Amino acid sequence: MAVAKIRVLDKHTAELIAAGEVVERPASVVKELLENTVDAGADTVTVEIRNGGITFMRITDNVPAAFLRHATSKVRTEEDLEHIGTLGFRGEALASVAAVADVRLTTCTDDSGLGTAYRIAGGEELEYEEIGAPKGTTITVSDVFYNVPARMKFLKKDVSEGNAVAGVVQRIALSHPEISFRFLRDGREELLTPGDGKLYSCIYAVLGREFAANALEVDYTLEGIRLHGYICKPSAARANRTMQHFFINGRYVKTNTAAVAMERA
């Protein structure tokens, strides 16, 4: 019987494995990048995808960005990990996406019109130059998993991947009504939220007129914990939970406990 040899992985292979923990499909790329824009303080964000996001994704906002692994504004000391108040915090998202896709970032920090373009694909830096650009950041992600064909086989059809991306945008939009989100799918606008800070306005834009018309506001505080949002009138109840969304401190969560508690109430 042959004895298996233990080998230390090279840096590139190790980064591909680490990236797999963050990037599972186009929707996870959009989630990571949108969370970065929210944490950076953007108030307008545009998400564009083609072919379900497999061949093309673009996130545009009005704040500058960083592109280094472990580069983060959210954690400075070990103690900071005990009270994370942001959606992301490790500084891994951009580096992980760049390990398994072709990524181009354009960013400008002021109104001078002079910005920086940076391209990295498969973890390799390909381009770094000064260009003309408006204030803000645009990240374009192309050909997800082009260098990891085994992962490509697990992606679903364009429609399914696109629906997953749409779901991510909708959930983040609902949790941040103060930000105006625009979602374009194969050149067609599917979502535009007003960004006026009013949850009801955001619900109207995301979940539709019928849902909003039957929504009842909930706002209750007990022992320092505040529960607020909107629920449907009993007459407008649905047979499934597809339009139930729960958020804790601005972060979307899947929670059967909260779902059952709400239904019993």
C-alpha cells in the first residue's frame, strides 16, 4: 500500500481554495462587493449583470475603494472582533474574487477627474495606471471561475444564477433604505429604490404595490431589543415564506425561530 505524502500547497493553489470559501457563485460575488459598498458609506449603487453574472458583473458606487487582502477599515485590533458593526470585516472579499475571476477596478477619490485603474485576474496583477474617471468606484468582474473549471460545472443556468443575484440585491436594498439601489439584468432595469431612508418606500419598490398596500407597520421595544418593520394583513397572507425577510442589525439572516414566532403571533 502506497504511503500518501503530505505536501505544502503553493500560494496560488491555497488562494484558490480560500477563495472558494467566499465565492460560491455570481450571487456571492455581488453580496461581498455590495456589502463593501454599504460599509464604505455609499448612498447610490448600481449593479449590472449579464448571463446570470457568470460572464459579467459590474458594481458602481460613489465612494473610493481598497483592493488589498486584509485591507479593511473595520478592524484594527483583536478586541474589535468582539463588536463588529459592519456587514464585512476581514478585507478578504476583493482579493478572493480576484483569485477566481478577471477583475478590473476603477476608483477616484475626489472631483479632479483623475483616477486609478487596476486589473487583476487569477490573483495576478495585469494593469495599474492613472486614467480619467468620475468620483467613486466601479468594479467589473468577468468570467467567474475561468481558472477553476471544476467549479464552473456546479453553476446553474443563467436564469437561476441571475435570480440568485437579484435576491441578494433585493435583500441588501431592504436592509438599507437610505441607499438607492439600481439593478440591471441583461440591459433591462429590474429594480430601482428611492434611497429616501423610508422602509415603506423600499418595500414598495422591491416587493411591489400589492404587498405594500397590505403592509402593517410593527415597532416594539422590550428590554433593550427593538423589533420593527412591516407584516402583511392576515387577509393577504401567502402560502409560503418566499417574501419573509428577517434582518438583525442590518444583516439578512435565515431564521426558522423568528419565522415560527411571527406566524404563531
